[in-house]
Amino acid sequence: MEALAVRLSGLDPYVDGALRIVAFYDTLMRRRVDLAALARASAGLAECVAGIRLFGTGRTIRVSPDGGAAPDGAPDGAPDGPVSGSVAVVLDEEEIGSVWLERPGPAGPLDEVLLERLAIAVAAAVERYGPARTTMADPALVELVIGAGTDEAARARALRLLGFAAGTPVRVAAVRPGPVPLDRVGGLVCPGRPVKGAVVAGVGVVLAPAVEPDRFPQGVYAGIGAAGRPDVAWREARTALRFATAREPVVRYAALGALALLAEVPREVLRGNPDVAALARLAGSPEDLETLDAYCATGSLRRAADLLHLHHSSVARRIEQIGRVLDLDLTGTPGLYRAGLALAAWRLLEG
């Protein structure tokens, strides 16, 4: 590159400068510098404030020519002074951010070349260190990660393309479509770290280094896998999602214990069980199902009443009626145990 620059410099000083800028950023990329270092180097080269912004995270970096943070930025960190050109940062055909120069006077003759190379370097850094934002991913890549038939080399490559560094643990959650967009769900359950989501076969997939159950937004049903391998964790997450209810909308597979074995029972066997068949007759009464669920979860009329915000005598009447429909004595441990298993099996049929 340097030899070519020397040969061309005699023909056109602009070409010489452009080639030197290309070589400058090639060196930075070979050294695998991060975004902050790219901004500092660009500000020093351009001798004015340089800015980088990533849309999804809202992260903005503005650096003065002396290498320090640029003062007097707008409230969101974006430029509030004259901008000498702005170039989009594109990764995998998706616009993920922008770069710009804040030059008080007219644009420099090489500003366009500098910004183009800076945008390329920013995209490379984002791909290396993680995705620019919590966002929807290519479903085909996500399917490669969670697919049971994917070989490990292809899975590792798909994870890298999604922005997960080699060796990073990846947890998997299955999410039922709800009032909150999937990309926002991902950002909430694992803030500040690489997260990718996609819809596969009608079920939302969230891939992240960690998934915090308490951070799922209200109205979202989810199951969280436990295994370290994404394909196994995806199977576990889907099973856990089938157990999710309004009372317990987020279910960890690890917390299911022996209940997870019900998911291995063929549907026709579950459907043919007398207790499950009887429970299906309550399906038209959501109140009865909610009452039975609370009673099975607490084992106490009074605690179930507290959970349902009802008087315990009202709950007692409902439980008596439900017991007649199911032909079970729900006041004793055997009947309560059978009702709980039937309820779990019925949910698996419905899920």
C-alpha cells in the first residue's frame, strides 16, 4: 500500500492522501482497536471532533482532537454543532449507526474518505466485540444455533456472526408472542450485553449470555433453558414455556424437576387420561381453572383466597364444585396431588 501511494502521489496528491487514510484505518483494524480508540484516532487525524453513534443502545462517543471527551454535546450525545458529513455504519446489510465529523469551517477534501473508512472500521469492531444493539436477528442464523442437527463448527460460526465472542456462554429463552416486541424483551432481560432474537416456528427465541427471569416485562410468557448447549437449551426452554401461566408467566426448566417428565408423555396418552379428560371440562371456565391452580399451588383455601383476592368461603365453594366435576376429593392430599398433575398435563396439551 505504501509503495502504491508513493507511485500515485506524483499524479494526484488527493489520491496519495486517500490511500494513506485507507492504510491508517487498515492498521487500526489489524490492531483490533475498540470504538473509543477509533474515535480518538479519527479526531486526531481530522483535527476536529469525531463522533460515533450506535442506534440500538443509544451509545454515542464524541472525541476532541486532543483525545478527550468533546464538550457541549446535545443532551443525547449527538452533535449540536456544524457537521462535516455523516456516513451510515452498516453491518450485515443493516444500518446500525452513524459516524460524523464536527468541523467549524468547510469540509476537508478528504473528510468523505475518512468517514467511509471509519464507518467500515466501526462495523468491524461491532462484529468483533458484539452486536451494536439488541435487535432481531436473521432467523436462519438463529435456527443454526438452536438446531439439533447443526454441527458444532456451523453453530460456532453462526454465533460469531450473531455477535457472540468465542467461549461466551449463551442462554436460550422461548418467548410467547405478546404485547412487548421481542427485541425489547431481549434488552430488558439482559441489559448492556449482546442479545439476539428471532421468531422460529411461531415462537420467539432470545439468545443472551444471561437471562434474568425477574426482568421479563408484564404480559410476556417465557421458558428458560438450563443446558449449556443452545440446541438442548432450546428444547428445554420450549418445554418450560408450555408450563407458563398467568400466575407464573416465566418458568425455568431447572425449576420443573420431575414435572418436566410429563412433556415426554405422548399427547394421546395425556389426552386419554381420565383426570385430564375431566379437567378439560373446566376449560370453558377460566375462573375455575385459576381457582384450582391457586389451590394446587398453595394447598390451602385461605392462602389461595389471598392469592385470588377472594374470601376463603368463596374459594371453598368453588373447590367443592370443581371436585364434583373432576370426581375428586380435593380436601385430601391424594386428590390435590392428582388435580395438580392433571392441571400440568392439560396445560401441556394446550401449550
